[in-house]
Amino acid sequence: MDIQNDYFPGGLWALKHVEAAAKNAAQVIAFFRKRGDLVVHIRHEFTSNDAPFFRPGSEGAQLHPSVINKGDESVVLKHYINSFRDTELKTLLEQAGVEDIVVVGNMSHMCVDGITRAAVDFGYSTTVLHDACATLDLEFNGVNVPAEHVHAAFMAALRFGYAPVISTSEYLNKVEGDL
């Protein structure tokens, strides 16, 4: 989700450790492709050219080449943090009979959090792969919060009340062992 050009170095809203996170996401996507599982890409665009990033139709709003969709893989276009809001995501999942969702992408404190909470609320068994997600430094009320702390706080909150939050290697080892 939201593994888009603007989040990478040289983009309008570069995230910390985004390249490593995208590499892990690509590994998971390749695994699902090999198994024949549904892969859905989610791409965020704001509705105004005045947006700070992901401007409509821009190169920055396009999926990053490391995770580009292939063949008949759907790309869901969203305009809100919650990937289910005003999109066809839920319909795609229902039509495919999906019960389990694995979340990878950006930003940990926004869209990763939003889709995870919504997916669980819709009844999906949801897993977040923490090292396949990225975020950036934030500031609140004069306090600078490093990206690593932002990421850790949101992963801890999701793990506490919503979903297992594990590494890419833990996930792949687990599912390969279950086969």
C-alpha cells in the first residue's frame, strides 16, 4: 500500500528506511505471486495539485518500480487514509473470498494504521509486516519524534489491540512451514 515514488529519495515526501521496507514488501509480493494469491496494490492520490505530495497524475503518485503491479493485479486508487473508504477494495477482497490480509507499505502512522484497523473492523484476519513499512520524523508541540519512534509506537499500538506485527522473515518462514 502506498509504495509510491514520492516517498523515495528525490520524491516530494521521502520516508526513512523506505528502500529497505520496499525491498521486504517486494519479497512478500513475489511470494504471494508464486503461490497464486491475490495481490492488490493501493495507490494514494490527493484530489488537488496543491497537495504536498501524491499530486493527481504526477510521477510521484505512481507505484514505485520495485513493487509495480503485474498482469491482472488490481491497483486501487484512494483519496483518503483509510484504503477502504470510497474504494472498491472491500468488493475485490469479497469477490476473491479473502479472509486473511497482510499489510505492507507506507506510512506506518497513517495509512498502514488506517487500513489495519479498518480491515480488523471488517472481520479480516490481518497481519502487519513491520519491516515492510516505513514512515518519517514527526513533530508535535515542539517535540521532535524520530521516525524509528513513530514507527515503533504505531506498531506497538497495532500489536496491542489489532493484529500480529511481525517481520517479513518471520512471516515467510511461518507460512512456508505451514505449506
